[in-house]
Amino acid sequence: MSRSIDIRRITLTALMAGLIFVLTTLPRIPTPAAGYVHLGDVGVTFAALAFGPWVALVAGGLGTALADISGGYAQFALASLLIHGFQGWAMATIVRRSKDARCLGLAVAAGTLIVVAGYFVAGTILYGAATAVLELVPNTFQGLSGGVIGVPLYMAVKKAYPPLSRYAA
């Protein structure tokens, strides 16, 4: 059984990756230790809620990794690809499996945990545990702010544009 290529899904994923790239790049607030805080998690959250796990996986990972490469943080590109991709996939999967409104909080918490733990491991490998510990608070702030802004943004867009749900996978 062959599956046809859905050009709309590819286009949507590319557009979301571009949006996440922009949100990751502008504004970029350097942290004292090794990285930076950005709004890319807002885009990852929106993609996860609006378009499902696979769009969030590809767009979240690709958008943040490309932002790292273009912004002088290429050493984190592979980590960002995996961490933010998995963040989006996990958030969307949690929301899809539970239609309860409380699952949004669980999805944001899971996404934040993935970001914090993932960058702690990446930071430890690249710079050592002492430097990675300094990034725990900024990464927690980044993950939570992605949910605090991304969830209401999704709800507002969904209310203003009800056909949005037809693009969900």
C-alpha cells in the first residue's frame, strides 16, 4: 500500500520550521553559561497543538537546529534537532491521547522536562556538569514560557480560524 506525498503537509511543516527558526533567532537572549533563551518553544508548542506530532517533530527540531547553526551555536545544533523535535512530538502525543483540558498542563510540563534534561545532558557533554547546571533555570524558564504563551496563542488562532483543525494530523 503506497501513501501519496501530501504537498500541503510538507508546506505546512516547512512554514512552521521557518516560524520556529525566526522565534528562536529573534529575540535571542544570551545566558551567562553557554547558551541563550529564545521564543522558539512558543512555536514548538503551537505546532504540537495545532498540527500534531510529526509536524511538531520535524518543524521543532529543524527550526531550532538551523537557528543554532546560523547564530553561532552550531555545537548545539544536533542537540536542538533532537531535543526540540522530541519536545514537540511528546507534547502533541500527550494532547492527542487525552482530550481532557488538563492534559495541556501535562504536555507543557513534559515538554519543559525534555528541554531541561536534554540541554543538561548536551551541556554536560560539551562543557561539563558545572556549566550545564547554570543553564537549568534559563532552560526551565524557556520551556515554561513556551507553554504559557503557546497554549493561549493556539486557542486564539483556533477560535479565530476554526478550519485550523482540518490541518491536524
